[in-house]
Amino acid sequence: SIILGIESSCDESAAAIYGESGLMAHALHSQVALHADYGGVVPELASRDHIRKLLPLIERVRAEAGNPELTGIAYTRGPGLMGALLVGASVAAGFGMSLDVPVLGVHHMEGHLLSPLLEDEPPAFPYVALLVSGGHTLLVAVEGLGRYRLLGRSVDDAVGEAFDKTAKILDLGYPGGPALAALATSGDPAAHDFPRPMLARPGLDFSFSGLKTAVMLAVKNGERSPQADADIAASFQQAVVDTLVAKCARAIEATGMQRLVVAGGVGANQALRAALIERGARDGFSVSFPRQAFCTDNAAMIALTGYLRRSEFRRGIAGAEAVARWPLDELAPPMAEAPT
Ligand code: ATP
Ligand code: MG
Ligand code: FE
């Protein structure tokens, strides 16, 4: 099988090709600059830009992969922005019809969840996955393909959202997560004792809105200077990292699993990566990440998910639909692999 993957759930247009030999090509266009002036993603602008960018991206990856004969087209069916998703779904349906190949709509978060499998030494099932992105903060027990048990989630802001909102408070632009992380490297992580939300309580849920409020108060009540801002950034990041590390260790203990996998945009955070590896070494669990480029949205993870679910592809336009909301635990293993 050789699968073309298409991603358009939010503000990244992307295409990739995955086959027996692994990832054959991938390309991406980020809309970050397009939305920067608005301080957030503008759905209508996102949809229109996907229309402009997807076809050239697809042509590029097909050429880069040596124009192989495609056996299926996987696209992100949801969750995400409805208009943006519909562009990808329509492009997938169109290609499916014109090339006479079947199409499959895949789950964006399953893509993130499986993205560490794109690397050279992929983790084996089962594993605990920490999904930390712009819209999600989830701890998931991954027993196998399509067998996902939700262990914990954020009851309010997602981690990436907390990074972005805190960055905004510090005038770092949008989306400010990477800029905040960069600023944190020159700050003192012990300068402020920000709350470690929900650490004292048992359970695996998260909450990040109180932390954001604490940062807001610290900025309001303190002097502004480059060093003061860096100290706030570092202390914020430390509070997030401590919280995530503690809950991951707790999830490993609760499940008895020995592998942790981290995915989603915040998985690109170096402080988080270092702290998780250190805790894993201490507690005896391994930690895997996708490469930085595959932490944030990409089509390689969509092509891979399509490849792993290749028994499910269907012909015809009926397969090309989109859903804005789609809970991860509604997924099931591919039919061919389901226990009989
Ligand atoms: P979802 O997948 O939940 O729909 P999304 O696709 O928008 O959301 P991703 O593209 O996976 O999310 O990740 C983007 C988020 O990751 C943003 O909030 C961004 O600020 C954050 N992020 C990216 N790099 C870093 C970093 N180095 N440190 C902290 N946060 C980061
Ligand atoms: Mg994005
Ligand atoms: Fe995403």
C-alpha cells in the first residue's frame, strides 16, 4: 500500500506519502503568519488558504516520492475547524474519484497519538500517551491500534493554550508557545512559586486556567523588565513541566505500563522532554517523542494512520465527510484486526 495523507484541521496545510518502506515524502505550509495579526486562528481565512495550498503541496510530495501509484487517500476527518476540514475532505474525495482509489477519513488526535511510530525505533504497544497540543491535554492508555482508554484530560485550558495565553500576557505574539519557551531559557524557574494545579489531588486530570491567572497577577503586580519577563516565563514553564511529569509518572504507575509516548505541539518543548526523560530514567519507564517537526500538525502522521488502517478504505464520495467534534475513545481497532 502507498497512502497519500492530507491534513487541514486547523492552520497547517500538509501532504505526505507513506508506504511499505515508511515515510516517502512530506510537505507543509503553516498559516501562522496569516493569523498572527488577529491573535488567533480566523476560521474563514484558514479555509481559504487550505484551498490555495493543498493541491501544490500534494503535487510536491507526489513528485518527491517519485510519482508512485497511490493505493489510498487518508485525510483528517476531525476534530478541528469545520470549514478547514471540509477543504481536506473535498480534496481527498476529488483525488479519490479522479485516480479511482479509495478514501479514508482519519482522526487527527489518533494521528498525533501514533506519530512517534514515524521514528526509527518506534515504541511497541502498549504505552501511555501524553497528548499536549493547542486544543488537547490528554493522558491515554494505548493498548493497540484503535484501542484507546482515556486516563485523564484538562478540565479547562489545554497546555498549548496556556502557553499561548501566557505568551500573550508577556506580549510575545501568537502563537507564543515557542517564543515563551525560548524566553524561559534566560529566566529563573524558581523566581515565582506558581501553582502546580491538581497535583495534591489524586487522579489524572489537569487544570491550567489557575496557573494563567497567577501569571497575570505576577505581571500586573511586578515591574516589567526583560529579566522579570524571563523569570515569569521560566517559572510558568517549570510549573507546567512539574505538573505534566508528575501526572505521567502517576499514569505509568496506575497502568503498570513501561513506555511513555509524548505527542502534540507542546511535545516540542525541550524542558518538558528533558524532565520526562530524567523521570523515566529514575522510575524505570522509557520515553519516546516524534521528531520536533512531527510534534505539531503534519500530514506524515495522517498518512501513517491511513496506512495502519488500510483495511478500512472505501470507494466513493460518501467517505469524504468531516466532523468538528469526535471523541478519541469512539475509535475502534480496524475490522481485520478486531478480535473475533
Ligand atoms: P489540536 O491538535 O489539539 O487540534 P493544534 O493542532 O493546534 O491543536 P499542535 O499543532 O499540535 O496543536 O500544537 C500547537 C501548540 O503547541 C501551540 O499551542 C504552540 O504554542 C505549542 N508549542 C509549540 N512548540 C512549543 C514549545 N517549544 N513549547 C511550548 N509550546 C509549544
Ligand atoms: Mg497549528
Ligand atoms: Fe494537532
